[in-house]
Amino acid sequence: MIWDLVLRLGGQMRLAIGLGGGRITGWDMPAALALGRALDVPERLVAEILPDIEAVMVREINKGSSDE
């Protein structure tokens, strides 16, 4: 249930862009909550679990982009 939501959030990223390039800062949470509602994922589940998954996603994607 929650993984289906996570997999669909690929296009809902927040970015910070500066002189040194761009960094992903997280998901667009209002969009994530709306998508969760559309997928019948309980809002409380989204609110409790998604930030932890988001933190890992941001760390791993930004680590990968700094390795290049």
C-alpha cells in the first residue's frame, strides 16, 4: 500500500537549485497526501511513515549525485 504510493512519487520532488547545482530536498508532501487519498492509503499512515522514507530517499539520491 505505502510502497505503491512511494513508487508513484518520483515526479513529485522538491528541488533546491544554487550556483553549485541542484539538490533534492524531499517530496511535495501536499501532493503526496493527495495521491495517498486517491490510492485509499490512510492519511495517518502517510503522515507517520512517509517522512522516514523521504529522509532515506533524499540522502541516497543526493549521495549518488555527489559521487558523479
